[in-house]
Amino acid sequence: MTPVLAGYTCTCSDGDWDFYWCDREWLAQNYDTMFLYEHQKILHFRNHYELTRKNLMVKNLKRLKKQTERELGKAEGQSFEFFPTTYELPSEYHIFVEEFKKNPGIIWIMKPAARAQGRGIFLFRRLKDITDWKKGEYQPLSDPNREVPETYVVQRYIENPYLIGGRKFDVRVYVLVVSYNPLRVWLYRSGFARFSNTRFSLDSIEDTYVHLTNVAIQKNAPDYDPDKGCKWSTQQLRKYLCAKHGVEAVKNAFKGIDNIIIKSLQSVQKIIINDKHCFEMYGYDVLFDSDLKPWLIEINASPSLTASGKEDYDLKFGLLNDVLNVLDLENRLTGKEKRIGGWDLLWEDGPILADDGNMECTPNGTTASIPNSFLGCHNDRKRQLRELFTAAQSIKKS
């Protein structure tokens, strides 16, 4: 899918471009030898993997949590209780075994640290279920041709996911970071919930169609309907949850997602190599449990932009166009905007508060200042952009 804006064309030129949506492998091979002009923008920070590799994400979150507890106390550390108990294998295998023995009978999930689309993931209840996986991993590397074991993470499985129609789902949330120093974060209003194709049960932990919501997995299910898919828009999900639990409870649940986003980005803020030419569009995967508590599952550096239908196409086409609008390569905006199309400015070296005239998805009569966060709220991006560019031009002329 190619984002299209008036005046933009695709080019195959090595240097004559303004905006480059490159893949991670290309960036790793080429970035350090490139010359970039002042205005050029390129997808991915050089060490983006500090947040998007599963093992490094958890390591950085654990480090910031410990630092927060040391400096601000244990109570403040509770704000990091949004990722399951996690260990890196094989390096933390023996620590994991100790934890495993303390909690017999619970379910664990194994994930390759650097793979995507559900590949290589499996659930288990017994240590002997991973005997084959770990066989030979701790033998000395006397054979120079022997491959180093692939890194996995093992996490305590969330056994009480929130269910709709008896099916598990997670939520894809889009986050745009245009700078790490200062930290400047945008949150997209639209996204989607991905449902499993089969009713949830802990009796069949080997059935990936029950437990993994990845579209790459679900589209292979025997009764998968490609026309209907397994998705709801985030707007549909928020309306459903509000009808069932009330606006205030859902507002608090979505506030938890804001906390996940900011804490995770802060955990790598001092590690990521900041560069004014770079930006990142992350795909956060979040799971609600039966108490409406959000849990961070993973963060994707290259979220899929393949459309599964017209609604999905409209979402992703608008998303990419609005990335370009935020980057503002044509210098049409003032730089003080809190909303651009479907993107809301969530953080700029501190929390951003909503304007009084922008109180959406809140109970009637709300007057207190609220965060500038509207995930799952109405996304009238085209009308908003028209008004925004008109107002920005008026300001610039005056």
C-alpha cells in the first residue's frame, strides 16, 4: 500500500526523496553510510529493536520498574504491573524453573524473541513439554558449526482474558514517535480488535485457533470467513464495552493503555539513538482480562499494513496519510497542533491535556482536564484536516 498525498510521487532514486518507508533490514545495512538532507524523514530509529524484540522489551521495562521503585517507592512501581511474569530462555532457564515449581498447574506461553505473526508460539503446563525444545541447549559449544540457540521468552499465560461471544481478542493500537529526546508521542484514534475464530477454552491449549489472535494464524482456520474476518474496529469495541460496563470503567481501562504506551517508551528513552530524520510507527498489541485490566502482549516495529477488507483498507490508508500529515514535510502546520487527522498528541516531555472543545468519549458535563487521548473515539479525520489546514494557513498569513 502506498500513501498518496497531493503532490507526492513514488521514486526509485537513491537520494532524490523526502520520505522513506524502509524495512528494518535495509536500515541496518545502509543507514550509517547514508547522507540525509535536512528535510528527509525515514522510518525506524537505528536500535528500534530495544523495544520491539520481546526479550529486550521486558528487560528494559523491568529495569525502569526497579529504578522507579528505588527512587519513588514500591507503590509507584505498581504502575508497571501491565506485563506478565516473563523470563528469557535459555539464559534465565534455571530461574524460570524455580518460579514454575512455585506455581504448579498454571499455563505458560513460549514465544521466539524475534519472530512475528504467531510463528513458533506454543503453550504448556508441564516442564517435560519443553524438554525437546531445550535438549542440548546447555552443552558446551565445542562444535564450531553448531548454531547458537534461538532466544525465547516464556510468560505466564493470562488465563482469564475478556471474552466477547466466548472468543478471545486483543487490540492493535497505533503509536507514532517522532522524537525520543524530547519524547513526543502521538496516539491514533482508530485501530481494531482481532478475535480468535474458536471459542475460548483452557482444555485445548495446543489449539492455536483458540489462543492466538494473529490474523496470519486465524486465516488458516477451517471455518474462517475472509469476507467477515475476525475484526472489530476500536470504535465498535469501545461502544460495546461502554454499553456493558459504563463509560467510566471503560475510560479507566483505556487510560491503562495510555500508561502502557508511555511507560514502555520511557523504558527505552535513554537507550534509543535519537535522530531528527527518524520516526517510528509502532503497533502495540494489548489484551484485556476479565477485570478490564489491559496487558501488554508485544510491540511491533513493522505492523502489517495489508488490508483484509475495505474497512481495513480505509483505516490503514488514512493512518499512513496522517503519518505524513504529522511529519508535515510541506510545512503547512504551525507545530503547536494537538490533533492532526486521526492522531492525537499524547505526550510531549509530559502529558498533554485535551482542549475544552475536544471532550469526546467522556460523560456529559465533564469539566475537569483530561488527557488528550481518544482511542476508539469518533475519527472524523477528513473534516478535521480541512479545518486544521485552513486555520493553520490563516495563522501563518497573519
